[in-house]
Amino acid sequence: MASNDETLRNLIAYFRDCLLADGGERQLLDVFGRDEREPFLFPCAPESWVPVEPLKLPADYAERLIALLRVQRQERELAIGTCLVSGPAPENKGRARQVRAPLFLFEPELLQRDGEYAVRAQPDTLRLNPTALAALGLSPEQLGHQHALEDGILRHALAQAERQGHSPTANGYPAWRSGQAARWSATGVVWAAKRSQLARSVAYELDELSSTATPLAAPVRQLLGAPAERSPRVRQSAPETLPISLTLSQERALQNAARETISVINGPPGTGKTFTIAAQTIDRVLRQERVLIVCSNEHAADVVRGKLAEAFGAAQGLIVRAGRGDYRSKLLSDLDALLAGEADTRQTEAPAKLAAELQTLARRYRRSEHQFQKALATAEKEGAIWRNGQASNPWHRLRAWWLHLTLSRRPLLAQRWQALQEQVAAHQQRARHYLEALANDNLHRLLRDKRRQLTALTTALRSRASGHRESRFEALDWDVLTQAFPVWVVSAQTLHRVLPPTPELFELAIIDEATQCSLPLALPALQRARRAVIVGDPKQLRHFSFVSRDRQRRLAGKHQVDAAPVDLNYRERSLLDYGLEAVSSGEAIVLLDEHFRSRPELIAFSNERFYNSRLKVLTHLKANRGDLPIEVIDCPVRQENEVNAAEIDTLLARLEQLIQDASELPDHECPSIGVLAFFRATAAVLERELLERYPLGTLSRHDIRVGTPYAFQGEERDLMLIATGVYPGRAAAAWNYLNRADVFNVAVTRARYRQILFMPKAALEDTGPNLLADYVEHAQTTAVRQDTRVPAHDAMRRELIAALEAWGAQCRPDYCFAGQQLDLLVLYQGRALAVDTIGSDASAGEAWEWERYRLLERAGLIILPIGFTAWQVRRDAVLEQLRQALGMTHSHSETESAGPALSLRWRLQELNAPSLLELLDALERHYRQAVRWLGERFEASELTYDRYRSSIDRLRQAALDELQGACLLLESLRDLGPGADDPRLRTEVDSRMDSGRAAVASMERLAQELAVLRTEDSGLDAALADVARLAERVHRYGKPSPRPREHSTDTP
């Protein structure tokens, strides 16, 4: 029986063969074929097949090429090659094939300067195209190294072939026909190439891993079924030293990355996977470790690099974004600056000192957290004491009196919370300094101890003549290089080109979007690390495979792994699946359950259907334009092949409307737009139409891209337009595809604000239960979230609402947010304030638990805790805290003028007088409008402003006097006792209400006049004269006398 180690290596060989059976590396056969796009031909010198100078691209071609690459950035990449060869290709399954493709291939670099574009071939990336070699009757094995340009065999083969002249168009290179000699031309080509799976390159590394000479890294062993090994002793995670705030789940993810050989982050859509990756990276760098981050594609790697740059701040020089452009030049530039003393590595503060300060600050804010939580509990108890003190019991009244005395000497809960937030902010700022100091200290020590090695590194990086990748790798001291730059971000496509296959070169490897990655594709990355974090979502799209189950069984028998302790289902198992099975315990798996991307209506379907409602949606307050979050457009049917052309026309018309609607917006405010088609044929037509209709500037301005769900995994847009591609009579296979949970989940979770679905609704008839029909039903029952108008049942919140609404704020008591019930949500000029009322006699009087405070803070809400006793004793101070929290600016006079209206509102609420409350609301609303418009028309220092403002204030005060008089009369009626009435008092109340209505009507008219004020006479003076007359008329009642403490049945 094979040993355990031999079994592991046999498994690697098995998965290697599965990968190769899945298609291997994409063969480049025809540069003019349908898989290749936008070929641009240029002459090149046969003496040197390496273009020396950048190739300038014509402006119109460059715009088309870049637009295509932008729209299909996951499916296509820029490519450049030289020496165009035409000839026979090896047969495939007995079918003859022909080649029209460049012999020499390079990695291109796109250059832009002064609005012009050029492409430069990177000479040290040269490789030979195997299919073009085969057309010349050669193979890579005959040449030894694929980079041997001077090889006599290659030159002899070219001499034997027919040379043809250069032509600027594809017509000059007709397809090769049987019986003809192979041809070549001194022609180069730039084009948008279909991305390769690079399986051949991975297979080469897997060959090495399957040999007995190469030790297997711990993550590789554990993934393949070996017993879990506890990682060697490492410095544990310390979340309190990070410059960012984390959830409990994210803190667990950091701890797992430090101690587990393999750990998993399960991240549903929009739950902060990239942010968590950045946090893990900082945490490990602070512990002197090196981190490799491998992403599914170049765009995803750019997104991760951007998030890392935000988190690292001034220390972002530690990050290498390898594989994008000429990253080696940047590395060289950074090293040259370091060696020349241009990089600032001087330490103003020692890392050890900063670390000690961080610990002190952390202890301080943790202590403040504890004290704040104690204060919340105390506020609950004191509320009960205060309410008991209203009774006749002398002891209770004494305790309430003592509480009243002590409350004025201690800070409010809101002040404690603010002080805690300031301490956390100071700690995070110091943590950023610590990260920067640690980076500089690391570079300083490298300069001091390994200057010679750093100098050798610059020499090796500067040398481009060696050509051969293995030779370049051997010339570099990777231990020193990764110490100087400990964070490397690469795509899976470029990993083998930028990093040597050195076992455990990094302490930690993070594999992003692991659901789309097969196990063998990930093994080379895992071999380069001591520990691994696998990030993905089992509810999203898996890697795509054509390997049959029968082929898998035969390969398993060939490599004698039938009884291996690991699932051999390469076809249906992703890296994430293997990771979930390989972890040492359930503690090594973390679920991210806070959703930050989409409006609640947009994520609700997936949350309920695919995630069992486990996601806490933190986007209830996302701004919207009043549109339906999900719209279903009924399209006609005009079938062309398998595409509904009418659906495409309808979608493009709506897209044009959206673009026009945003035409006046600055670029940074333009909504990003995605166009998703479930079926590839529809996506191809949409892509062609977009590229023909819109210039590159428009596509870039809205970040427009087109693709199937596979192209959109990991992407998000403000607006998503979805072409379903269904129509009556569509084949059952198409409906089966639409009904796949992973496909549908990805498709409907890309939008942040709005999603528009295009389909003929008749297509859903007689199709039976399916996800699309369920989603359409969900869309039809989903409307824009309605304002919650549940009345507050306790006096404290009623009084708070009265004060806040008088200032123009909107109030929502008992508002449901992320599965939590907020005592009071306050909205004011783009700000959202969550108020925790503590100690009242309602259920809202219970203090929120600490995790709720942290969750709401992460959601971007301002939080203000208010104790019941503080509201009773220090009401003015609490109101000032509310004003500050909402960012209200006001003059002293405005503060004073608010007092009578607030007092009146509370009294009317106690009286349950809705008619008077409506009048008061209308008065205050029109008053604020009038003052705002006046301030926009005149300067406050102008005499005209004073004149108009005086009249407005007189009118408001006169109306308030009338309403206060009516309130006093109603209070007198209430004091007469139940069932009692006084017709004379009722008549007086009605009279005062009529005067109040007249004042409100005039205030409304005045606000309208101010709103349309122009340089010519607009009737404003007439309105003001009317106001002055009315103010005099309503004053005939005089100010109501102060309310007596004891009411009699006499008329006041």
C-alpha cells in the first residue's frame, strides 16, 4: 500500500491530469478568428523580433480596443506578438486545422501620454507560440528553451518556409490550404486576446510537486487529506493594534489566519470580504510576516490593491501589485530610492515606543467601553428610581431628589459615547503611525544589515538580457525582496510568471474568490505559503469543467488514488469546497453576515432564498432617487436565432435614457451601469451594439460593462440592467440553466441601488415553478420603503419627536434596521441619527447591548444615547447634544425662538389636540421655508433683510400667541373634569384657531413669494404689507396670560 506521502503526490498527479483533460492552456491558432478581436498589424524587422520602441496606436483604433478591453476585462486581455506564421496545425480528434498566428509572444504594456496610446512589448517576457512552432514543423522540446532566439534550428525552419510581404489588413494573410508550404511574414500584431486558463504553466509546477524531491507545504498536505497540523508558534493576532474597526467575525478571521494551517472565510455578496482581507494583511505585516494574495483576475487584484492602499496609508509602499504593467520597473525605482537615501527611513518615533503607547491607548478605550456599558445599566436603574419618585412614598421621593442633585454633576451618556469614539479615533491614528514606523524600521534594518544583497537585487532587476524566467528567478534574492516588500498581490493568471515556486516563501497566502478556482489551479499558490486563508461563497458560481465522471474514474485508477482520503470530484468541487472539508474544526470557518452593498429590497430575495435570512442588511438608509429598486419591463418578442432582438432594443433604449438623465452630472456623481445577460448569445449582441453606439468616454464615465453572470462575479454597479433572454417556447435546457441557484444568485446581487429586468412576461406562462418567476413576483410586491409612522407610546419619545420635528427633522420610532429595532431614527439633511432612549417606562427604555452599538456605528449611523432622568433634569443640554449630532447650525436668537414652539408642542401632545398640532406643524414648516428663501435672496446685514425678517418673526409670534391661547383654553376645559364642557370657552378656542389659520395661510403665501422672487416686482411688498396688517389684527387678542398652577372653572 502506498505511503501517506506517496498518496499525496499521486493525488497531485491525478488533479494535474484532470486539469489538462479540461483543456489545458488555450491554443492560439488564428489571430483573425472569432475568439480574437481587433487585430492591428504593423511591420517589424526580421533581424530582431523584439520591438524596441513603443508602438503608437491610431486614435480611432485605440479607442475601440480600450473600450472592448474595458467592457470585457475579465474575458479579454491585451496581447502583442511578432512574426506572423500560416501553416498546418496538429489535428484535433482527426480534424485538420490551420494556423495564422504570431510565433513570438510578449507581455504588453499599455502607455498613455497627452491623450495618445502606445503599446510596448516587454522583451524579457518573450515566449514561443507552440501552434506556430508546429506549423513550421518544430516543437518547444527541439529548441530546449523557448526563449532561444538565436537557435539555429528555428532560423533554419524560417528559411525553409515561404516568406510573404507585410500587409496592413487581414486580407493579406489568407488561410493556409492543404498542399501549400508554411508561410511567415515580418509582421507584428496587437489584439484583444481571449484570456488563457494557463493550465499548462500550472501543470508544469504540479509535475514538480508530484516528484519526491519537492517537500510539500503544510496547506497543500492538509487540503489533500493529510492530518491537520497546528502551525508552528507564531505571533498571535492583536486586532486592537490595527488602524481599523472590526466585527467579532472579522476578529475571529484574523485569529484563524495566525494559528490555523487552513482557514475559511465564507463571504456572501457585499459582506466586506476585501476589507477583511486587508485587515488580515495588516495584522500579519505588523507581526513581521509576508503575505501573498491571489485573486481570480486582474481587476479583482486591482480592487484588493486599492483597499490595501486605503488601509496601509503612508505604509502602502510595502505592497507590490505584481503582474500589472511593468511592475519590475517600479520595484527597481523603489529600491534605487532606498539605496540612494531618497526614501525617508528615519525614525521620529521608535516602533517599540509606539507599540507601548498603543497598548496604553487600547487599555484606556477598553476601560472606557466598560464604563460606558456600566453607565447604560445605571441609566436604566435610575429611570425606575425617578418614576418611583413621582409617587407619594417618602423614601422614593428622597432617592429621586438625590438623583436630581447628582445628575447635574456628571457627564451625559452622549458625552461619554463621544469621548469613547474620540479615544478609538486617537488609537486608530496612532496605529497608522505604528504601521508606518514599523515599515520604515524594517527598511532601515535591511539597509543596515543587507545593503549588499539589496544592491545585487537592483542589478538583477535591471538586467533584461537573461530572457529565461527561471534564470531571472535564480538571480534574485527572494528572501530579501519579500522582506523589503512583504505584501504581494497577483492574479492567478500571472502567479507563475512573477514568483518562483519556492516552498513557504510567504507565511500566509490568501486565495480570493476561491469558489471559482479549482483545486489544482490553487496548489502552486498554496505551496508558496506556510498557512492559507480561503475566501469565497459556496452559494456563488463554481469553476467550470468539461471533464466527464468516467474520465475522472479512469484517471483515479491510473494514479491509484481510488481510496484516497479526499473527494476526487474535480468536476464539481471548487477550492472552497475542499477548504471547508480540510479545516481542523468549525472554529476555522468564519461567516461574514453584515451586508453593505445593496438596498434591502435588492438583497432580500437572495437573503431569504439562499442564505436563510442570516444576512444583516446595513443599507436601509442608502440614498435613492425615489425609483422602484426593482423594475420589470415587459418586452415584445422578435426572435432572431436564439436571441430576442426586441428585448435588446428595449434594454438599449432604457440605457440611453439613463445615460441622458446623467448627462449634466459631474463624472464622480455618474451612476455606474452593468448590463448582464443570462445567455452568451445575447451578451455578444449587446456588447457589439454598445461598442458601436458609445465612445470610450461614455463607457468609462459610467464604468459600463457587458457580460454573463460568470463575467460579473465579484463585480458591482449602481444600476444593473438584466436581459433574461427568455421568450415563449424557449428550450427546457435554458430554463434549467436559469434555475441554477449559483447562476441566479450572482445575477441578482450585483446592483447597489436599482435593478431593471427585461423579459416578455408571457414567457413565464406554463413554465412551472422557477427562480425567475419567483423573483418577478418578489419584484412586483416590493415597493420603495415606506416611512414608518408607528406612534411612540411613551412620553419621553413623544417629547423628543416634538422637538426634533420642530427643527425640521423626520422621526421614525421603533424603526427596524439590520434585524434590530431602533428606539428612534432621526433623519436630517442627509444625516441619520439612532437614538437609544434608556430608563423610560416603555420597552424602548432598555439599553441596547454593546454589539448593537458597534453594528450601527459600522452602518454609518450617528448614535446618541439619552437617559430618561437626563431628559427630565437636563433637557436643554440634551437638546444641544441632539443639535450637535445632527450638524445643526443656529444663532442664539433662533435657539431662543424655538423654545415656545417646543413647549407648546409638548402641551398639545398631552392634550391630544391633532388640529392644533397640524396648525403648529404647518406654521413652523412655512416659517422655515420663508427664512431660508429670505437668506438666499438677501445678506443678513442688509436693512431689507432686517425689515422682512422682522415682519416674518412678528407673524410667527402672533400665530404662536393665538395657538398658545387656544391651548390654555383647552387645558382649562380638561381641568373641568370628564364630560364637562363650557360653550363660551369652545367659542373662544374656535376663534383663536381661525386667527391661527389665517396667520399660517399668510406665512405660506409669503414663503411662496420669496421662493419666486426676481429683480422685478413679484408681489413681495404686497405680501409683506398683508403680513403686517394681519400681524396687527391677530394681536388684538393680546398675549395670553401665564398659565396658573391651579385651574378653576373660570374663563382665563
